[in-house]
Amino acid sequence: KVDVIRRGRQWYNFARYFPISLSRTQELDPSKNYIFGYHPHGIISTGAMCNFGTEATNFGKLFPGIDLRLLTLTTNFYMPVFREYLMALGIN
């Protein structure tokens, strides 16, 4: 993960434009493992990308200590430059 890319101003603008938000209903113990489900996911998955692939909705502040990984199709990694960008966002 590259924090400079994950915290880019474009992601905050992206979250405000659509509008995308993230809320916490309870605190999570960072020593445990969790699976977050996202629906509807669709083809583009802008909400999942914005909430879990960037810091636009302050995931790190809402869930401190949770090491998050967003998963995607392996075909997204076939394009060389796009692959590096996804990996910088922490997307596997």
C-alpha cells in the first residue's frame, strides 16, 4: 500500500461527488480477522474501491489497526500500469 496514492485528493472528491460514505456501528478488535461483504458489487464497484481501496471515507480512523485488503479479479492485473496502480492502493 502506498499512502500517498490512497490518500490522494481525487479520492475525497470522488467520494463527495457520488456520494459515498462509510459508517461504523461498533468497534472491531484489531487482533481478530474479519471479512467485509459489499453489495451490490457490479462491474465497477466504485463504493468498494472508495471505501476499502482508499482513505477517502476515513476507514483507518473508523477502524484503527484493521489491515484491510480489497480483492478483485485477476484479469485486472493483466494491464501493466493499471496493475501497479491497483497494488499501490492495496488491492489484491
